[in-house]
Amino acid sequence: MAEPLEPRDARRLTRRLIGEMPKTELHLHLDGSLRVDTAIELAQSRRVDAPRTVAGMRAALIAPERCRDQAELLRAFDLPIALMQDSEALERIAAELVESKAAENVRYMEIRWGPLLHIARGLSLADGIAAVCRGARRASERAGTQVRLIATAIRSHEAGANVALAEAAAQFRGNGLTGWDLAGPEEAFPDPLLHANAFAAARAGGLRITLHAGEWGGAAQVRRAIDLDPERIAHGPGAADDPDLCRELIARGIALDLCPTSNVQAGIVPSLEDHPLARLHRAGVAVTLSTDDTTVSDITLTDEYNRAVERIGVTLPELWAIDRHGLDVAFADEASLAPLRNEFDAWAAGVGDLEAGG
């Protein structure tokens, strides 16, 4: 019988396996994941008033480790959005994000962004969407990873504008855009049903439905969100405080796309150690694990996976089960997902002991 590993050796082995693990990431914002060096170049070439040094740009793009609330966290997106107002910038940033994620073995990712936020300088809605689709597709082909896109409506925008966005986004289903989302200042605009017509238009266009909820207002906001019958909820950790809601999420097969580090930043949970990722998973609620924003949260998905084990208390088999389940709730067709499932399962078979406790 093999001797048990010393804690330091066990940690090193776990970290190595997490680094090698094929990963899924379903909750990832384009404008929150802008590379610092790219931001500096764009600020110079677009004549945007912004820091010109790496240290200064990092300070501008990375949100505080703990914000007062979601509203403070959202201010970290103002500069990236100002830099992302033309097709070339959008295409480049989308491609770079795919490349960065592929480099840490993210084999399937969904990138979401709010197309209406990028037309302030005259870019047409269709051209902006096309640019993101083009950048994601080209980088996906180079990196050999699967990418799907989610168009995000903003809570504070007029309902009619979001209907028009849904109709425009649906025209790009053949270019990898498969999902529809609602995000933005939840406390100021708490009722997602104000945009019910936009959700209906997205469904009619063949887009699959998710929306942000519970970045303010806890479990009650998650309940509001499920009135729109989504497949997934972005965030929603407060659902853990409502056993009846958890049972409903399980019964309806609604997954929570959780982002622990971002949740701590936004003040949704007090610390990583208090995050309910493990509790929700063990209760049978479908959960996935993502960064939310690579740059705003200054974290890689590998970092987030490590924190889930070392600070939240998820076991390695549980982490694998969460990761692998991402392929079962992904907004992609079965023909694209089947080879990935085979790839993930083959990796796990080579490691062994990943099924126990999952």
C-alpha cells in the first residue's frame, strides 16, 4: 500500500492535475478580459485618455479585491468599453481572449458581451457582432478549441433596444452566437421581466437563454430570474440560502454559472471560504465554475480551480464533476460536444480516482 503523500506534495500533485485538466468556462465577459498591453496600444491609437504604463493600466482595469457593491465593480468596465468601439478592436480582443484561455487548456468556452455597449462611435450593431464572431472563430480554429458566443442585453437599456438586439443577434447563429443573456446594474433595475419581449425574441431566433441574477438581492432575485425559464443563471450563489429554491433549480435542471472570486469582489459573499459552491454542488444543484472576468478579477481559470479546492473545500473529484458537467449544459450542438466529452473522459480515465465523490 502506497504511503500517503505529505500535504505539500499532495498540494503540488493537485495543482499539476488542475493545470493539465481539460476545462470548460461558461461565464466569461469579453470587456472584462482585455489584455493590459492591448489596452495600452488601443488607448494610444484611439486617443482615449487612459494610463500609458503597465502599472497604471493594471490599476485602471483590475477592480478592488473587495468592492462596496456590484455598482463599484461595474465601474471597472468603463475604460474597456471605451476602448472597444470599432471592429478591429473587438475582433482582436475576442481572438486574444480565446488564445489566452486555450493556453491554459480551456477546451470549451462561452464568451459573452453586450453589443449595444460598443456602438457609441458609429459602429453598426451588425458590424460589431460580426467582428466578435470573426475574432473568436479565427482564434478557435488556430487554437483547436471550441468557442460559442452569448449576446448580453443590459438591464438599464430600453426594452425596445434589447428586442432589436435579440433580433440582430439571432442572425449570427451560424457564426457561433448561440446564447442570450441579461446583465447590468441589478439593484437599480431589479426586474428582468421588463425585458420579457427581448427574451421572447431571442428564443424565437433560436438562442438559448441565461441571465444574471443574485448579484444583488440574493435568493429572491434568482427566483425572479427563473420566471423567464432560463437554462442557466449567471451567478446566483444566494440560492444556497433557500432550500425550496434549490429544490426548484434541481427539478427544472437550471444550472448556476458561479464565479467565486468575482462574487467576493462584488460583495455577494464575504470570502472565498464562505462561498457556497461546494454546498450547492453537494446538494445536487447543477453548478459550473468560471472566472467571470479574467482581467477585472485578475485571475485565470486555473487559479479559480485551485482556489475552489484550497479555499472553498471542493475535492478534486468534485471539481472534475463540476468541470465535466459544463459540457452537459453548454450552449452548443451535440455534434460539437460529443468529441469533447470523449476527450474529457479519456483524460479522466488516464488519471483515475476522479469519479469518487463527484
